Amino acid sequence: MNRIDALFTRLKAEGRRALMPFLTAGDPDLATTAVLINELVGRGADMIEVGVPYSDPIADGPVIAASYHRALQQGIKIAHVFQTLRTLRAEGSEAVRATPLVSMVSYSIIHRVGVERYLNDAATAGLDGLIVPDLPVEESEALQKKATQRGLKLIQLITPTTPRDRAVEIARLTTGFIYYVSVAGITGVRKELPPELKDNVAWLRTQTDLPICIGFGIGSPDQIRQLAPVADGLIVGSALVRRLGDAVNRSRAEIVKEIGDFVGELADALKPEPGA
Amino acid sequence: MSNPASTGTPNASPSDVIPFNATRQGPDDLGRFGAFGGRFVPETLMDALNQLTAAYEESKTDPAFQSELHYYWKDYVGRPSPLYRADRLSSFAGGADVYLKREDLNHTGAHKINNAIGQVMLARRMGKTRVIAETGAGQHGVATATACALFGLTCTVYMGEEDIRRQKLNVFNMRTMGATVVPVASGSRTLRDATNEAMRDWMGSSRETHYTIGSVVGPHPFPMIVRDFQSVIGREAREQILEKIDRLPDAVVACVGGGSNAAGIFYPFIEDVEVELIGAEAGGRGIKTGEHAASLTQGRPGVLHGSFSYVLQDDDGQTQDVHSISAGLDYPGVGPEHSYWKDQGRVRYESVTDAEALAAYEETARREGVLPALESSHALAQAFKEARRLGPGKVLIACLSGRGDKDAYEVARLRGEPMG
Ligand SMILES: Cc1ncc(COP(=O)(O)O)c(C=O)c1O
């Protein structure tokens, strides 16, 4: 079974929500990315989204865009990213090997590398799915079909600007889980999430059997607690990536500990209240 | 709505209102020109794009919208722009007669206003109160700021820091007309980065904001809308040359950044197969140096800024850094319809270096008393080569897409005689 399906089946039985941190591959370097993935799994991450650096990410705010640029300045290539993941899958702990990995990747990269080759390499690298933030459903039929043939999930996004009839159609075309974008806008931590968010997700829940994970804007244990009742998973990106920002001035151990502690706090927010 | 056109003084009679898409070339429902185009954007933008497509389609058959647009083109922009026979340049080129389509004489000094007025009218029609735009040379920024001042909408323009430096005059003028100019410090600090920032703004603002894209680039329906609005250039030029010489020209030449002035002048000639169409891209410091912005002649099909088209990118799909002396051509992508025309063999694309463009700028100034924009100077340089090749008795139209005032500081700096 695909690790994503296995995860949500298990979590459902346990009555738990998935914690899904996002990391940029190669910021500050790929060796740190590998250490971080190990650390995050140890700290309670249930799935990891691996951001493939892209030069012109239009869905991303300044934090992730800057992180992508730092990685590209290191000369990170897609082949290096796959190599790092392959090694993790081969040599990581049992927990790491069982953790679903999903790549967040621009279609510019997939197209240039070639759809078939990208998917083959992703599958051999041990990825379980992909999120292509700049590929709406109208353009994704071929990729969907080929991903499915290789046992990879193509996770589609539904946003606050998606009309309801369209949301139903997107849900129908999604595999793995639905990525519900909490805000109309780019990635980046928001102090306040839209008041209608919970209702919108609750409505979507009546339209699909797929797990629904919420991402964009989430950056604190409080927000995780607020959203946990309506979601199957919670995605945290910029709040983590921001902590990679001044890596040049700090040791790898320091960065890994800070991000590990933060993910630990987020994971605690998903645990049932003691005595509850 | 109190506009002159709808209060009984239309300047355009219904017969002036030429339906768009008079020569149908697409795009199809997915926004494809052959294999090119489409919509490679976040889901967040899809609803805004669908809304824009619907509003645009309605506007095409709404006589009030069309006559108002033509009213502003005529009485505000000053259209039709003249088609001028440049005899001293023709004799310099030593061959075909060179005619200049004088988009430099438009209000705000370039072709960009043709599209900006149309799109800001669409924004108003959709009930949007705010307009955003990206700009390279600043001409599209100025045109958008102008149209927003005219229609009373709020305007924000994104512009790379490098372009703010080399196009100061336009920045000053945009601010004078009430626009907010946001400097973009990311990446190469040029048009490509300004486009990223405008799209990011739109991701969070599309409910009340229209993104007035400045060229035939971006996701569907933008390449179609901008081409249609700019086609006024080619429709006029075609009529004017028929009136003057009673036949079609042998060639039409235009510069290609994103490709809007070129698409605008080429489109009405597309089905006139006897007319050669030639696009001039930025060859920068020379193709061999790698420092250029020649997406069509040196790039390959890929995805950038929401569209599938020729693009300068590396083997990983990362956009490459580009260079041109001209801020308006300093862009790694190009409109999808140009990619289609290239692959169909309908339009030939050539590259023109910084040095050739500067030489054409000087010749045009000295021989005609006309200061062309550095972008347009690329078209002129190519036009001289084509005129020489075609020889006497032939006729060529070059699109003089804008005037050169904005470039005076940069040219002076490059000559080593900076002005204050
Ligand atoms: C005068 C002029 N010509 C040409 C261009 C290039 O744009 P396009 O290729 O869309 O016509 C610009 C862009 O700034 C411009 O200002």
C-alpha cells in the first residue's frame, strides 16, 4: 500500500491528525535536509513535504521564495534531491522509511525534466506523491494518469477562491489527500486565519471520502489546536523554513535542534489534552 | 456610468468598431495556440481567470464597451497613429522603403496604452476597484497608472530595482499620477521578478483587484486579450499602407519582449501570407556570450509565468538570467502565440544586439529627428537589415513601439556622459 494511504488508515483508527511539516530541499544544504527529516520524524512528524527549489515560485511568499533561492545558489539540482531521498529511504531508521514523503514541485521543473522521467525518478527515490502548485486540474490529466500508474499520488489543491462545483470536481480528481489552502494568497504565516475556514472544510468533508489536510498560513500550536477538529492533517511550511533563514551564522546542530523543538511543540498540540 | 461614449457623443460610429478576432487563430478553450499557452497557475487564480474570460467575451459584443474603448483610443490616446514614410532612413538602409508605425506618438509615448485602457475598462466592468501591474521599461506601468487616473481606480505597479534605476523618469511620472510603485529586490531585479511579485499580490487580492498584464504573456486569457487590444496597431497599419501605396507591404518588423507590439502589428497580417513577418529579440551582448534575452531563437518550450512557451531555462527548468540594454526586452519568456507562429513558420525571429540597437537609435535620431525607445531600436536595426535585403521597390513597415525620452539617462550613462 502507498505510504500515504497507510498513514491515513492508521491515523483514522487511532483518531489522530497528521502533522505534515514542509522543508526546502537543500536549504542550507542537502546533508542538513537529510538530518532534519530524521529529526522531524523523531519529533512527531507524520508526513514530510519536500519543497523542490524553483527560481520563480508564484504561490510562495518571501520566506519560502528566499529559501528556494538560497538552495539554488548552492547549485542544488533535482538529481541531487532525488539522490538524498533515495539514500534516506535505503539507510534511514524504520520510522523514516515508513514516513510518507511528498514533493512540492513546479510544473516548470517536471516539464523540463520530462513527465515520465520525473515520475520514475520520484518513485525510485521513495517519494509517495507530488503536489504541483502551478498545475490546475485542467492541465493535469496526463500527469495524473502517469503518476497513478507508478503508485504515486497527485495531490490537488482547493482554495477559498474555488467555487463549490469546481471543488467537487477537484476532489474527484485528487488522489492521496486533498490539500485545502486556508487563505486566498501566497504561503506565509498569518496571525489570523479566515473565520469561514472551518465551515468550508466541514462542507468539503460532506463531498469526499479523501483525507483533507489544511496548509498555508499555519504557524503556531494554537492554530493547530483550532483546526485539528476539522482536518485530517495540518501542514506547516513558512514557520519552519523561516528558522533556516540565518543558517550561515549557526551550526547544523543548533538549527536541527531549534526546528526539532518547534515541530515537537506542534506535535504536542495534536495530542489529546491530558485528562480529557 | 458617466462616460462620454454612453452619453450620446460616441466618436466611433458602429462601422468603426471592428470586431476582434476578425482573423481567427485561436486560442482554443484551454487557451492553447497549437501546443502553446494554457494556464499553469495556482488554483487560487483560476476563478479570477475564468471571471476575466467571461467578462472579456461579453465586452467583445457589447457595443457600449466597444464604442467607449474606441472613443478613448481616438480622443485620449490620439489614434490612429500615423504611418510615416521615413525617406532618410530608407536611403540610409539602401533598399526598401521604410515606413514607421508611430506608436511613439500615442499619449504616454508607447503602444502600451492601447492595452492598458482596454484592461482597466475591463477591471471597472468587473467591479474591481484596484489594479496592479508589472513593468520593465516603465511604459506599461505609466500606461496603467494613466488609465487608472482616468477611470479613478487605485493603482500599484511592481518594478524591479534595476529597472527603477534605469527608467527613473517613468517611476517619477507614475507616482505623480497617483500610482504606488513597489520596488522588487528579488532575483535579477528586473521584469521577470516584477511579474512574480504582481502575481503573488493577485493571489491574495483577486476579489477586488484586476491584474493588468502588460504583454501577450501569462495564463489564458491574457495573451488573447492583450493581442486583441494591441491589434489596433496592425489593423490601422494595414489600412494605411493600402491607402498610401494601394498594396500590402513586403515585410513587417517589430521588436519582441513579451511580444505585445509585435503581436498587435502582426496579427491582422497573419493571413496575408505574402507579407513577411519578422520579430526582433534582444541579442544583448551577443548570443555567444550567453548574455541576451532571445527566448524564441535561443530558448526551448517550457513553463514560465503561467504559460507554456519558449523560455530561457536550464536543464532543471530553472529560469535563466537574461540581459538586454532595453528594460522592456529584458525578459526570459515570450508570449505563447509567438511560439506558435515560430513553429508554424509564419513569423521569423532574429536577434539584435545591444550595440546594433544603440546604433539604430542614433541613426534614427540624426536622420529623422525621431528618438526611438531602446526596445523599438531593436526593430529598427532589424528593419534596416531587411530593407537592404529586400532591395529597392519593396516596402517594409517597422513598428516604432515607443519614444526614447525615458532612455536618455541610460544612453548618456552608456556613452560615458552621465546627465546629473
Ligand atoms: C516602447 C516599448 N516597446 C516594446 C516593449 C516590449 O514589450 P512587448 O514585446 O510586449 O511589445 C516595451 C516594454 O516595455 C516598450 O516600452
